[in-house]
Amino acid sequence: QPPAFGFLFDVDGVLVRGSQPVPAARRAFQRLADGGGRLRVPVVFLTNAGNCLRSAKARELSQALGLQVSPEQVILSHSPLQLFTQFHQRYMLVAGQGPLVENAYDLGFKHVVTIEALRKAYPLLDMVDLSRRPKELPPPTTGFPTIEGVVLFGEPVRWETSLQLITDVLLSNGNPGAELQDVPYPHLPVLACNMDLLWVAEAKMPRFGHGTFLLCLESIYKKVTGRELKYEALIGKPSPVTYRYAQYLIQQQAQKQGWKAPIQRLYAVGDNPMSDVYGANLYNNYLKSAQQNQGQAGLKRSPQAASPQAEVSLELRNDCNTSVESCESILVCTGVYRHTGDAPKKTEAQTEERVFHGHRDFCFDPSLLQASYVVQDVDDAVQLAFRKENWS
């Protein structure tokens, strides 16, 4: 019988920890695959990582799970930027690490400027590291393009350099060599991928994520200008834009396999209450409100924060043909979240975080941090979904 459901799997803390596979991951995918190693259910890998290519992440997952994962099944934090075609022809400053330029071109951007290229063009801007300051006054910069927007792919390596130069670009309307007259506001468009404050690798304690870098940038911009930094788009979990894109890929997979049953239910398996659980629950609210033809839920209603998310809400409300009815969150205890004692099947208040680790532009709604289910690991999550679906 064709599946009427699909899985959205987080990667770090669910399938791997750093470079090491979580032991339960292979068992889970042995259940999901048939004898020939082909998946019997549509699956996407939904990660907030972004410092690699989709093809590289697919190879890494193939090795960890012992079956073939295609790049089309992988959603990195920046993958939905393919949809933001209005920015693809502009000169965009990109920040982060890994194959930044290649990722930007793959997503459709035509004119890409790196922090390093900007630093070389304007050597007087990067002044924190004494060893990198120019020894003599450089000649004036000529012919460098005006920056027309900023894409924040992920946390950079030299935070002070990126924080300084991005702020310079925003304060100068894309001409950081010019003398500052008035601070432009609204500033140039900023698109940010991955809002995770923390993430888990091999270390015992969580590590700073890109959300921590965004927090620094927002604080500096507000302190310097007295105004809020605005985002044209916030993507990656928990953004509904990302879950909408994941749903689209799940439905594409089902069509390619010739599975006739419409996909009605999504199971989102993650280890982070703030990104995985919050994101799945927020998207579930969108699906419910689309069915009832009502407005959005779970975001601050300030116009600068909610524009891309509001568009998703409108798209869902207008898309009467969407077959997906729910997106249930399943929290595992192998990553950021740890449950003491036996993991219950249904959460009460135990996943509610006293401190809100989410992004400034998302509401602190404790109910969105409560997973539909808490299980020990990803294999238990797959078995739970199979039981709910009466799937052998």
C-alpha cells in the first residue's frame, strides 16, 4: 500500500553527533528501506547546517546510514533561497564559511561578494586585529560594485571582521568606502539562514550557532543606530518557509516513485525543542489555519519580522489542493534535549524551556516547544510513526 506520510529528519543530534553516526540511525533506516535499499516512505533530511554543498551532505549521510541519499533529499539552512529570485540579479555580500560562493551560485545568485573580497577592497575597515592593519595608507578603492543586499549563510570564522563589515555595508547603503552622511533606514535587504543559538557536536556542552552571531549583529546595529535590524527573510528551522519547502520535496518524491496516495501527514524528528519542535508545531499550526482559512500563528506581528512567513501563510490558505493535514513533532534524547528517566510517549510540560533560545522575531509560545511525542532515539521515532500509520 502506498504511504500517506513522510519523514523530516534533523541530522545533528538525531542521525549523527559530529562525524559519528548515532547507533540507532542505521537500525531506523533498515526499517525504512526495502530489501534493495530503496526507501519505502518519502524522506527529507532537514538540517540547519549550511557550510557545505547539498551533494557533500548527501554523501556524508549515505555513508552514515548505509544507503543512497540523493542531494534532492537534503535541505540545508539556505536551500529555500532558490525561491527568492527577486535578489538573484543583485550584488549580494555573503558571510559564513565553507563553499560560500559555490552555494550562492547554485542557489541562483549571479553577483556574489565575499567578506574577504570586501576587506581587500577596503583595507581600512578591518581594524580589530593589529597584525592585519595596513602598515601605510592604501590608495583609494575604485571600481568596486555597490552592495545591494546581504546573505548570512552561517557563522563566520572571524566574527569581529564580519560584524564590522556587515554593519559598515548597512550603514553606508552598500558603499562602505564612502563618508557617512545619514544612516539609511530601512537598510539594505538582509536574508539570514539558520537561527540556532546552540547546536550539539562531540563536546559535552552545546556550542554557539549562527543564532548567536545574529544576536551580536542585531545588538550592535541597534546600539549604533537606535533602530531594529530588519530581515527580508529568516530561513532554516523553525521558519515555516523551510517546512513548506520540505513538504514540496516530500510530495515530489512520492510523485517520482509513482505512489498514488496523497501525502497527508508529516513526522518531523529532531533533538532541539527550539528549532525542530517549535518549527514543526508552528508549521502544524499553519496547516490547521489553512484548513480553517484563518491567519497565521506563532510569529510576532511586526511587519518587518513576519513578511516572508506571512507569505507562506497566505500561500497555504490559497492552496486548497494541498493534501498535507498535519506535521507532528517527535523529540529524541540523543542531542540537545536530554530526558532524565524513562522517556514518556506524550509530553506534558517537560520540554518547556524556561529561557527562550529562539530568535527575536518569533513569539515565545511555550506550547510550541512541547513535542507531540518524546522517544529515546530515531529508531524509536520511526517505530512510533509506523504504529500510528498501521505500517508494517
